[in-house]
Amino acid sequence: MIGDQYLKRQPKQEPAEEGRKGYMLLDPSNPASRLLVLVLTKNQITTADAAKELNVTENIVKEWAKILEKQSLLKIKYKLFSNTMVLEA
């Protein structure tokens, strides 16, 4: 069949590169993706330090972190007796 010949001529595509837990690697131009990469490379970082490195406010980092935590991509921990949020891979 014509359709079968067309499929046979297509070059083989390499399997997509996968990230942690089988998720596709995220777009580095996406700021929330940059936060995830930062946490994965450092294993642990405070929201204040992440905000400085990403050049955004700490509140934005906290919002992104909550979204990423809901997707099980990182963990949020709170330090006892302080208002510090720590992000962990």
C-alpha cells in the first residue's frame, strides 16, 4: 500500500530524552523549568536563594514550587521556627 511505503521511508527518530521520574525534560526558556533544573542540580535550595539566582521575586518562586510539587517533581519543606521554604529534589 502507498501508506505503508511512506512509513517505511521515514527516518528513524531517536527516543525522546527523559528526565527524572520518566518526565520529559522541560524547556529551559520556561522559568518554572529553570527552577526545577536549579533544584535538581543543587538537591536543596531555599526559595530566597532560588529567587536570587533566577532573578524573580520569592513569591513567584513559591508559586512555581507549589505547581511543581503538585506534579511530584520536587518537595517543599518548611524550616521549623522560621518562614523559610526549602525546595528539595
